[in-house]
Amino acid sequence: MNTNEALQFYKEYTEKNNAYRLALTTISFDNATIAPKDGSDARIKSMSFLGGEWFDYQIDPENIAKLESMAELDLGETMNKEIKLVLKNVHKISKLPKDFYVEFMQLSEQGEIIWKKAKDAKDYSLFKDTLKKLVEMNKKAYEYYGYETTIYDAMLDEYETGWNTEKYDAFFSKIKERLVPFISKVVNEGKKIDDSVMHQNFPEEGQKQVMDILKNYMGFNKNECYMGVSEHPFTCDFSLHDVRITTKYLEDSLFSSIFSIIHEYGHALYMLHVNPELEGLEVSRAMTSGMHESQSRFLENYIGKRDSFWVSNFSKVKEIFSEQLKDVTFEDFMTYMNLSKPSLIRTEADELTYPLHILIRYELEKEMINGTIDFDKLDEIWADKYEAYLGVRPKDASEGILQDIHWSGGSFGYFPTYALGSAFGAQFLDAMKKDIDVDACMKNNDFESIVNWLKDHIHQYGALYKADEIFEKVCHEPFDVNIYLDWLIEKYTKIYF
Ligand SMILES: [Zn+2]
């Protein structure tokens, strides 16, 4: 195969893959947002049919052979990386025997259903055996894939390339060492702040108007981005010029929809701003979870919670909720959105306590995969860790070990990227501040400069570079968790002491 033939083949190959992906993404977005519930069986049937066809296409030996011979050619930096990435993925899935693959998929689907039942019943014992089986099957899958050091290392690398137990151990031990005592000091000695005014009733209609204000301020372009509503906010990419985000409205919490949309918009921008030359390629969408979370949390915490972001927006929000916010000053509003209070539920955690929720999950799943923990006592061990690190103890498993969906679908090694992404963001902010006056831009309604900086320094590359390489390019120094911890401790010291 010469270069021209190779590129011609690859063009058709990606077009077909993208068609399958678009169909499946459309059905699943529809499923999570507006589709009537009763049609879900039919949708799932069609999805498994399409998914099966797509799987067969990807593991077709003829296609794999062509990709392998493409890997021998020098197609330039981008295409060399593209082929390497695609081959890694297809080699992986083609190593699973079909029977195992089907059983594995079924267990992941059943896992979510059993988890949901156990969660509703607040009973960990209903999920325990399934969780154990999920761990075993995932480990078996890695036996088929092959791995270098340990299975858990391979799982971690899957979600954040280049990150393993050794690096995460160092990362989380710093978090534990510096944040556990600081949070306890905030709880015991910090100022007491009453934010009940922010938990009055904020009707959905008004919150929708707030979404419009934020979209307008952040330059949301409805020709390439759509916002829906779903139970758990998420972002989903259809193509380079079509990204969908969702938010959710809680009438007793105005900040929930506000920070959902800012967070998801951070993910959306990362997808929309990839260099158009990468359009349709795997490298345009395979950004790691940690890098993705670094962009969403960047917008949510490092940008969306700054005074300057709200200088022109606060009065508009106050106009909409004039009754509820009549006694709330700008300073109050900023304090309320930046409060910290140890809580049980990860998705509702504040910026300061959030990484400890992840630390707990990291410690547990590491032991689950390494086989050094007793599954019978996992719910108790979970509760003990919450008590030790955050000073709160779940009263039942639904607000404890059963709160997250991830393990029930077989995602192990994913959680740590949430904390990592948050930490990456602090260093990106320092780098951004060296180039532009972040606060001046936001006060002057120039959000575009913020977005353009992210696009030029991070977004445009898509998945071409690993996080370490991005750090070299953007920050001219390696990642350092202390920059993140300094940021948190300094910020919360100002609020509480
Ligand atoms: Zn996110």
C-alpha cells in the first residue's frame, strides 16, 4: 500500500466509523434527554444492533491489516499518531473473545440496573456480588489486553495516558497531607456563614433566563452548540461543529444550574475548538479524561467563581430573582458560591472538599483491583474513610458507596482523573495570567479573550499531546500538585479566617 492508497482507505474507514458513532451518539443523547421512557427497549435493541455491526467492522482482519501496514509508512506527525492511536484501540478490542465480550457487555448493562435497585433500596448487600464480578471481569479483560506493570496501572493509563499508581500515590498523598487538616480547621475554627438565602425557591423559568444571560456572556454559539436538560448534566460531541451539553434545574439551588452549564460548556469548548484540520480523526476527540476535566473545572472554578466573572452578570441575575436576592450584596453572592462544607455526595461537593471525595474512591478501587480488600466490608470501609477525612458519616449506602454510577458500568481508574483535572486547572490559570489580564477581560465583557487563550494553548491540539507534553508547552514546567493546593488553601483562608 502506498501513501495515497493508505490515505484513501483511511478516509473511507473513518467516514464509516463516524457514521456509526453519530448514529449511536444521537440515539443515546436522545435517550438521556427528550425521548419518551417507554421507547427505551426498542432504542436499546437498535443500539446493540448498530454497536455489534460497528464492533465487527472495527475488528475486521482486513481493516486491521491495512491499518497495520499504514503504521509502517511515514504519514507525517498527525497521521502517524492517529494510526497508532486507532491501532491501539482495535488491537485491544480484537483481543477479547466474542463470547467474553458479549458477557462483559451484558454484565456492564446489568450492573447499572442492579446498582440502581440497590441504591434505591439503600442496601449495599444487593450490589456486592455484582461489584465483585465486575472487578473480576474487568481484570480478566486486562489479562486478554495485556499490561506492563499491574492491572490497576493499565486501567489508570486508559483514562490518563502516562499516569500510574506511583504518580497518583504521590499526588493523593500530598492532597491528604495538606487538605485533611486544613478542612478540619475550617470546620472547627472558620467563620460560620449562613447561606440559607440561596436555598429559597428559584423557579425554573427564572433559572432558564439566567442560562440565557450566561450563554450570552460566554459567547455560546447556538449554531454549533445545543443545551438540553437531563438528570445528570453531561456533554457529548457529535462532530467538530456539533456539541450538545445538558444542565439540570434544582429549584432550591440556583448555583446548581449555573455551575453545571459553566462546567459542561468548558467540555464543549474543548471539543469545538480542535484544529479543523483534525476533523473526523480519532485525535480530534480522544482527549484524556483528566485533560477534559481540567477544561470543564477550569471554567467552573477558576473562571466562573471569580468576582470579575460576575461584575456585569450579578445585577442581571438579581433582576430576575429580585425577591429572593433582595438582601444579597455582590460580596454575599460571591461568598455563598465559594462556600465549603464537608458533605457526603461527591457531585454536590464544593471546590475545597471535592478532591477528598476522589481520594477515598482512589484508595478503595486500588485495593479492589489489587485484591487486598474485603468486599463484604466495603460499605463500612467507605464510611470510615469519610469520617476520617471529612468528618461526616453516611447513614446508609445510597449516600455512601452506592452514590456513583461509575463502578456499576465497570469504570475503574476513572475517578482519579476528576481530581487530577481540577489540579491541572490551577497551573493553567497561572500560565493564562502571564499572557492576559484575566480579570480585566471579564470585567469588560471580553470573554472571548479567555476562550481564545484556551483554544490557542490547549484546545486546538485535541488529543495530539499527552498532559505532560501540554504542560511543557503551556506552563514551561512540569505539573506540580502544590500549585493547586496553594490555590485552595489561600482562597479558603481568605473566606474563612
Ligand atoms: Zn466534567
